[in-house]
Amino acid sequence: MAEQSSTVANPPAASIWERLYELATDNRVVRSIVRHGFPDTNRNRSLTVFTNFFLHIHPVKVRTEAIKFTRTYYLGGLSAVTFLILSVTGVLLMFYYHPSVPRAYQDMKDLEFVVSAGVFLRNLHRWSAHAMVALVFLHMVRVFFAGAYRPPREFNWVIGIFLFLMTILLSYTGYLLPWDQLAYWAVTVGTNMARSVPVMGDEISFLLLGGHQIDENTLVRFYVLHCVFLPLLVVGGVAIHIWRVRKDGGIYIPPEERRHTVRCYETSGEELQS
Ligand code: HEM
């Protein structure tokens, strides 16, 4: 009997790869950064999303109905993508452009005829700007017809209106920068409209132009608004906007279309009860 109990089998020895894997993943440094196990259970998947700086932007659970293309037509996301393209191409354009009366128009011509791929860069910026105005407007129409502006999403609707105004102002301020005839007269029309505002029209126009007529002051003012001030407001606004979508329970789904299934992870194939 004594002989039998001493022959109980030991667990099989770990292979060299298993030991190396354990050494690489189960040490003090890694544990101080990654504080959960491998994401193969719903708990660990949730912890992966919660504790990762980049992933925590995403919700842990998403309704399958919310990610259907026809629910949003991805219009909000596409608006954000066009803004990203505009930011990158805008910064590249800033390398070639001087906001001064003798240089501005000349710089645009140089972009067209001298700078390599300058026409492409300028047109990418211009067409993305047109696309962003259209996409933001269509996104607004989609949200309106889905009734997604109703409580608890009213605040996000208001932030959306702010973003829409910022998008229009970005287009308007960018219009002057080429300093050609089209730019000059378009801004003349715009500031004359501002001047016709009752009571404080003259003050608004003075503030926009940096004086009583369109000149170098106006160009510098529009340049700063276009390249720094308004983009920063849009970045802040979009951050709050998308955070609010999360906090308001994700994309609006009409009650009659709400099923109880939610998707946890594309790869898991599991379904949770909401
Ligand atoms: C820079 C402009 C904008 C960006 C980047 C943006 C981005 C987004 C994104 C990514 C979403 C979630 C997905 C989607 O619905 O497509 C969303 C939802 C929403 N947006 Fe916008 N948006 C912008 C402008 C607007 C405007 C102009 C409005 C309305 C005035 C608006 C109102 C809303 C509302 C109420 C939701 C929640 C919709 C729902 O729950 O179904 N957004 N936005």
C-alpha cells in the first residue's frame, strides 16, 4: 500500500515554450501594466476594454441592432474621418502658406504649379471640406428622422448644433485664405450680412474684419480662427459628443426594435442578456 501511494503521478512538466511564456507574461513589470487575464471570458474582455487607454473609448457591450449600416449610415463616423483628413492636409498646407496679402495668392499658385503633389493636397483639403459639410448635415438629418434628439439625448443634439455651426464657420474662414476674387467677394457678402444684424451688426463686422474693410488684419484673423481656434473647439466638441453617445446608452434604437441580444465581441460568438 505504502508503495502504491508514493507512485501518484506528478503533473506533466511544462514545456520550454510554456515556461518562457509564463516568464514573459507573469512578472512584476507586466502585471503592473496588464491587470487582467487573457481576454477569453466576458469578465476579462470587459477588463481589457476598461483598463486600456485606447480601447476604453469603445463601449464594452454593443447592441447588434446599433451596428447595422442602415441604422446610422456611419454618417457621424464619416464626419469625424473627414475632419481627420482636413486636419492632416491642413497642417501640410500650413508648411507652404503665408497669411499675408503679398504672399497668400502667390502661395496658392505655387501649390498648384511648383510643389510636388500640391494640387492633390489642396484638392484633398477642399473636397474633404465640402464632404464634411454635407456629411454633418446628412448626419443631422438622420438623427432628426430617427428621433434620436429626444431625452436623454437632447444635450447631445445641442452639442451637435454647435458642431454644425463650427463646421460652417471653418468652411467660411477657409474660403478667404486663397485671397482670390472669389474669396474676397464671398467674405464681403458674409460680413455685410453680419453688419445687417440689428443693434450690434457694426460691432460684429468690426470684430470679424479686424477693422472697417477686408485687408491683412482680416486675413490674419481668419487664418488664426481657421487653423487654431475653430479646430480646437471641434476637437473638444467631438470628444464630448461621442462620450455622450456612450453615456446615453449608445445609438438610439426604437423600443419596438430593441431585442435583448447584445454583442460582446466580434470574435466571441457569445451573446449576453442585456
Ligand atoms: C463634426 C460633426 C459631428 C461629428 C464628428 C459627429 C459624430 C457622431 C458620431 C460618431 C455619432 C455616433 C454614430 C452615428 O450616429 O453616426 C453621433 C451621434 C449623434 N450625433 Fe453627431 N456628430 C457631428 C455632428 C452632429 C450634429 C450637427 C448633430 C445634430 C444637430 C448631431 C447629433 C447627434 C446625436 C443626437 C447623436 C446620437 C444619435 C443616436 O443615438 O442615434 N451630431 N455623432
